[in-house]
Amino acid sequence: MRILAIGDPVFARPFQLIGADAKICTNEQEVQRALEELVSSEKIIYGVIILPERYVEKTKKIRQKLIKENRAIPVFIFLPDQTGIKDKRIEELKQLVISAIGAEIKL
């Protein structure tokens, strides 16, 4: 399985230097379209998809659909980018834990 980085050129191009594929998308709609095409395909090409953390909320529906279908692949990795947006994925995971156990864990 291969690795794909999706995002603007500043985010995605460096991953090409280490051997990953890159899909250049300049806005949220392009990112959503690219993901929908990838996950709707019968043939799974990418095992890991790397995205800027600013797309955590915009990709949630697609990721939830994959979970409902019991699809463990692809794995989504969200990394901070030059926009400075960070900790969105941590907050999402925190909310999942709260809903699963019914209490908030303070660290």
C-alpha cells in the first residue's frame, strides 16, 4: 500500500521527496472530492492518507462512513501546516472518549 499526502503545494510536495504520492488541492471542496473518489473506489491504492489538520472537521463525514463500513484502510493522519491550526484531531479524539466512557478525563 502506498502513502498519499493531500493539501496545498507547500504541505503536500515535501512528502513526494520521501516517496509518497501527492494530490494538490487548493480548497476544502477539492479535498473532499479527492477523498470521495479515493474511498469510493473498489480498489484500495493508499493505506495512509496525510492531510493538514485544518481538514479534520471537513473530512469527518467521510471518515465516519468508512468506520460504519468497517473499513480500517486507509488510515488518516492529520498534521499541522503553515496555517497554524492545530489540536483539532486531539479535540475530536477527546470528545470520542468522553462519549464512550461518559466522563471527561483531565490530564
